[in-house]
Amino acid sequence: MRGKFYHANATLNLPVYLDAEVQAYLSAIASKKGVQLSELANDLLKREIGIIEAVK
């Protein structure tokens, strides 16, 4: 039996903590581009994943 708050298809978004200098650097770039920090970080990570997958 599952708990009363269990939902089979629920997704959990975990927080990601950046080093202070990384956050400051990326925040400055995001600000210049007019995007949210999370959007910039996700784009960078997706590109990195693409590179990793390409060399497999």
C-alpha cells in the first residue's frame, strides 16, 4: 500500500546548488542575454550532454 500522497506519474524536481563563483559567472551571462539563470544552465548542460553522447 502506498501513502496517501503517492502519485504514480509525479515528477520530483531536485534543487541544484552551484558554487558561488559559478553562479555569479552564469548569472552575469544570463543577465546580459535576458534569460533566467536556470534556462542558461539547462542549455549549457544539454550542450554538454550532446558532446558526451557524440563521443560515445
